[in-house]
Amino acid sequence: MNITKENVDALNAIVKVDIVAEDYKDKVTEVLNDYRKKADIPGFRKGHVPMGMVKKQYGKAVMIDEVNKLLQESLNKFLVEEKLDILGNPLPVVKDDFSWDTDQFSFEFELGLAPEFNVDIEGKNKITEYKIVATEELINKEVENLQTRFGKLITQEEATEESNITGTFTAEENEINKKATFAIADIKGKTNQKKLVGAKVGDVIELKTKKLFEDDHKLQTVLGVSHEEAHDLDIKVTLTVEEVNKTELADLDQDLFDKLFPDGSVTTATELKDKIKEDAEKQFQQQADQQLLNAVTEHLVENTTFDLPAEFLQKWLQTAGEKELSLEEAKEEYSKSEKGLRYQLIEGKIMKDNEIKLDYAELQEYAKGFIRAQMAQFGNMNPSEEELDNIAGRVLSNQEEAQRLQSQLISQKLLAFFKENMKFKTKEVSYEDFIKEVYK
């Protein structure tokens, strides 16, 4: 057997595999002998079927099977030994004059080669790294939310601007019949609020759904309609008032602090605010880190130039999935995935050049940390190492889940690398301003 590679250009190559009878005939004979021992053919005792008959019946099929096995094994071994960095999979070159009615074969495969390139992580234009701070307004609002959550409901004879109303919304034509509770403060516009202020149990009030709440998504919850319906709904609904009450805020005292922090770590309103600020900014940091990683990704893709074997990849995409694609469909799929492929290559280059590695032990520890955090949410604060190992083993045995966790861990490692090796413009913003700037 002889395997050779010929470069078409820097991104494409042809591998030729020549196979002769000596390469596969011993294996074919071995398989046919095994068939002969097991063959159950009328007129012959088991194991005594003439080899000529076995060859006639099975010889060609066995030969084709063994040649294909040898071809695949040899090609894979060649790619590994030659350390060829390929994209996609080798594509067989179809030959119109190919025939299995011979004992020598020549196969050719197209290869798409990964490009050679350098990654400049410095760049001329600095990327913005956001530091999101919890404002006094946000902290005070969260304090009020906590006081409301642990507060006392007081029944009222008639509604005020601070009241909550529980009632049933109906609209016969739209099949709406939903009981819900809402705060009058969440209602949008003075006209709608005036209809509700002064309401008593048993009152029937007609409201228009368009711009009824400050947040359109509230309409989805209150009326029990879909997200799409909530945004376009412009009808009249009838509200039958069933309860009117207001929440008396819980005092900022030790009783409330102990409910929120049973470990006794908070004893004053100032300490409560400090905790809220700390927890909020930890969550904000996760969002800021994700935004920074996205920005670095965009920057590297836009500023790292290299060619790809586009024609080969489009051809490969035609048969790579479960459903075969037309050439036009493959071109469209390539257009959608090209940016992701470019970043995969850039990511791989950065990891290789800077020896950023990931082994199974690290992935297992990462999975255990993820599991530990989930168990803590359900009250299990001290799971045993054996329990964590067992659950992590089951999670990582799921290929899809393992790939998801691996991707997250690689992102963490790369983010740490970028923070250490790239220079960013630092900008301190409130959460509201962060949302406006990043998701505008």
C-alpha cells in the first residue's frame, strides 16, 4: 500500500491511497475461512462447505468490506502521523471508471487544510471593560423589595395608589378568564390608575389592555396570554375585584436580618445594604465578563485575517449533517457558520501558542463545583466528595453535557488569559447604563 499527498494550494490537498491484493488478501481469506466454518448450506455438513462455493457467494462482498476498512484505517493513521491540521473530513473523489472487478485499487480524497496565521492580541483599538456598580437607588429599591416580601398584608375597604388588587380578568371573545394579583403602582397612566383607586370588593371595572402596565410582560402574567399576544393585545377586559389590600413593609430590624441571613452576619441596615451591594455586583461581574469575552471575540475575528478553503467546506457541508444539502443550502449554511469557525481556529491557535490546556481532572472539578452550587440552592450545603464524584461522573458521561461544561471552562481560561495579557479601557457604569450601552 502506498499513500501520498499532493498540495493543490495552501488550503487544499489531495491524498492518494493505492491498495494492492497483498494488502488485504490474508484478511479476506481469514474472514472467508470463518464463514466456511459457520456456513449452514443445504447439502453440506456445517464446516465442510467447499471454499470455492464460499468465495463465489461471499468473496466479493468480503473483499470490498476489508478494502474499505483498510482504507479508512490507513487514511486516519496517515493524517495523524503527518500531523495534518484539516477542516471537516476527507471527501472521496468520485471516479466514473472505478470498478471493484480487479485486485488493485486507487482512491483519492480531497482535504481542506487549516490556514497558517498569527493572532495579535494587542490591537490598536482598545476594548471597553465595564465595571458595573450597584447604585444607591438600586440598593434602596432592593431593600424595599425585601421589606415588601417579608411584610404584612393589610386588608383595605377601598384601594389607594399603594394597594394591591386581586381579581378575575375576563374577555369572552378572547377566551380570557384569569385570576391575578397586581399592584396599582404597576399600572401605566393616570387614567387607568383613577379607575382602580377607590375600588372595592365586588366592583366591576372595564380596562383597555393596550399600555395597561408599565412593563408589557406583566400583561402576559396577569391575563395568561402568550408573549407574542401580550405585545400586540389591544382589547377591553373586565376586572371583577375580589380582594383589596396593601403591604405594610417589614421593619429593618434584627428579626428581618435573621430571616435573610440566619448565620447572624447582618445586624444593621448598613450591613444589609453592603451585602446587597456585594451580591448584586457579583452578579453584575458575570454579565460584564460575558460582555468582555464577546467583545474580545468580535475584535479577534474582525482583526485576524486568513483565508479558508471555502469551496471544500461548502462541499463537505452538503453531506456532513443528517440531511443532505443542495449546494445552495450548503453555501448558506457556510455563510452562517463561517464566523464561528474562524473564532474556533483563533481560539485553538491562542490555546496552542500559550499552552492553555484542559485535562479531565480540571473538568471534573469544574463539574463538581457546578453541582455543589446547584445542591446548595436546594438546601444541601455539605455534600460528600463521593456523592459529588458520582454525580459528576454521570453528568460527564453525557457527551452533550460534557461539551457544554468544557466550553464554559475553556471560556473561563481564555477570559483570564485576555485579562492578563490585553489592555482594556475601563469604564464604571450603573447596571441601567450598561444595558443601554451594550444592548442598545
